[in-house]
Amino acid sequence: MTGSKAPSETAAKQGPAGGDRRGELTEVLRTLIDPEVGLNVVDLGLLRSLEVTGSLVRLEMTLTHPGCPIGGSLEDAARDLLLGLGWVDHVELKLSFDPPWSRDDITREGRKLLGLE
């Protein structure tokens, strides 16, 4: 699914000067919590890839299981968070279940937060 801002919303907006846009996007996505697990989508390992081309952000995410009832709301929330950055005009988000998510995808920090380490 894709999302875009209206052209009037994005006129004259620019990204961070010389900043690491991928890093900024990752930090913003860390604020998105999977309510079933209580951990952010980055440390839970749901973010598979992230690509930035100008004001276009492409990301691939997965869910903890294909029938996850909150999948649509996580997609919408991720898109809204990214479009909320002044320099992001368009978000292309793809859900993928190949390979399927596993507990091995959780980051070390995520494991600590969940009490698994």
C-alpha cells in the first residue's frame, strides 16, 4: 500500500541537512509499538528493509503471523508516522511473510526489554 501527502502540504519542505535519513526513520518507527507484544516494531524485528530516495520512503515489514488482526492498523500507523516527517512525501509499504517472522528476528535490545536475556 502507498500513502502520499497532498502537494500543498509538501511544498518547500526539506529533509534534514546532511543527516542520516534512514536513522531518523528507524528512530521514528521505534515509537510504533506492537500492542500484542508491547515492543516497538524495529526491536521486534518487523522492519525488513528501508530505502530512501529523496522524499520517497520504501519499506518492507512483516507481522508476527500472517493472520495478525492488527496488521492493517500497524501499516497505517507506520505510514502516518513517516508522512508526519516534514520531508517525506510518499511512503510505499509492503508486507511480506517470506521468510516468516520468528523470535530470532528480535534485536538484542528487544530481547532485553522482553526479559528474554
